[in-house]
Amino acid sequence: MKTINWGVLGPGNIARAFAEGIKDVPDAKIVAVGSHSHERSREFATEYGIEKAYGSYEELVNDPAVDVIYVATPHPFHKENTLLCLKAGKAVLCEKPFALNARDAQEVVDFARQKGLFLMEAMWTRFVPTVVKLREWISEGKIGEIRRIDSDFTFRVELDPKNRLFNLALGGGALLDVGIYPVSFVAMILGTNPVKIESMAHIGETGVDEQFVSLFQYSGGAIAAVSGAIRTEGTQGARIFGTLGSITVPLFGNPKEVTLKIYGKETCIFHPDVAGNGYNYEAQEVGRCLIEGKTESDIMPLDDTVAIMKMLDDIRKPWNLKYPE
């Protein structure tokens, strides 16, 4: 098998998590890292044993040894950074949220398709073994017709205007940072076209949404409730209710187990041996797609990415919240 050579664009905290995950991916290696700060890229390269450290994104995307680039910069820069990579002929795994809005997401997707290049949103939770098993149970009809989903990703940090989470100019707030997880989870199961979306949010003193709740109604009658917060601790899990049973995911953050309960029968807990920190599974999917010559993933298709961004746009519309970009 060919070794997939990765480049990392933006050596921040999320890139560190990805670099740890790559250690558990056979036939994959980070060969270069790029940053606007040469010092930061050198520190990252030293920490993870990476051969090349560049002081600009342009040098990274033009490295002929790099097969695919992981874009790990703050939210508002995903569009321009991904386009930079694609224009250089590189495949891209772009960290979520894919863009700030559906319009920008569609523009990037259209360009990748025009160039025939691989592109995928880094919604890593879709690829972990527990979520794969969850999809299998649903497709097999284990819980019957799905009627309701409750999905929550909330945590609490102290208010700090210097923290990017509280900076609207950096795409801060609960919706884009953590709310995208439960929204994407619901979309994965019920689809990306609810007939009705309602939502409410608390906008904090720095102008970002510190917490929100949204309801989706689907044409078949199913209803989903999603919530996200950066100042309020919650369950950080999901539960799917069907006509025959339910499925529980205790934690979105790399779920280690998933529980199937069929009404009137025994409960089944799936607790697989999980390799790495979870980010390895999305990297494996990228490698598989590249080796097979695919330009997008069947598990995280680009049309879903754009449609989910449109759902996020619709969620925040009643709040009159707009990002400076």
C-alpha cells in the first residue's frame, strides 16, 4: 500500500490531536507542516518528528512530497486556506466547521469538483467504530422507525474575551465550535432537509452565542432536539428513539461505547477496542479514498457538508447573528 504523505496547515491544538491520531494510522505520515510563524512550525515539527517545517502556507502547499493537507486553522480562514491548497493541486481534509456559511462552503466544493480533487470535512466522529456500529443498527432496522433524537454537545469554560471561543471575528460561539457535532449527527441519521427549524440562543457580552437550543421537524414526523454551549455543562451525548427501541451514545468526544435497547429484550452494549485518539479513523478514510481514486467520501459527502452548513445558517437566522467575514 502507498504511504499517504500528509501536510499540516496551522499547527494549533486541533492539529496536535490530529498528529497524535496519525501515529495509529498504517501507511500514513506527516511529512511537512506550515505556519505563518516559522518558529511555531519548527516547534510542531520537532514535537512530532516531522521532516519539514515551513514559515508560510505557500511553501507547504507547493511541496511535491505532500499528497494531502489537513487544514487546521481557525474557522474564518478555512475557505481561503482550503482554496489555496486546491489551487496547488492538493487533496484536502478541512477541519470543521468547513466554512462560516453555506455560500462559502458551496464555493469551495464547486472548485474542488471542477479540479477533480479530493476534499472532505473533518467530522471525525462519523468514522469512529461506535458510530459505524450505530449506523449498522439503524440500517438493519434494529430500533424500527426513528421518531426522535436528542443530541447535546455542551461544556463550560470561564469567560475570557481573549479566548477565540468568545471572539465573533474568529467564528466563536457554541454553534460553530460544538453545535455542529449534534447537528451533523442528526443530519447523518434523519437527513439534511428538515421541513422546519426553530431555535433560540443566549448571546453573551462579547457578541457570541454562549448557548443555543434548536428543534428540527422532518416530513415523516420525526423530531430532533440539538443543543450546544460553551458556558454550560451538559450531557455531551445523544439518544435515538425508534418504534422498536433506542440507541444511546454517552459522549460525542470519541465515544467509547454505544448502547442498543430493544423494547422487551436485553440491552446490548457495544464496546470495541478503539485504536488511537479517534482522529486516526478519519485519516484512514482519507487514505482509502485517495488510494481508490475517489474525490469525496461516501460517509461524509460534500453535499452533506454544504447542506449542514445551510442548517447552521438557518439555526442562527432568528438570532440576527452574523460573522464579520
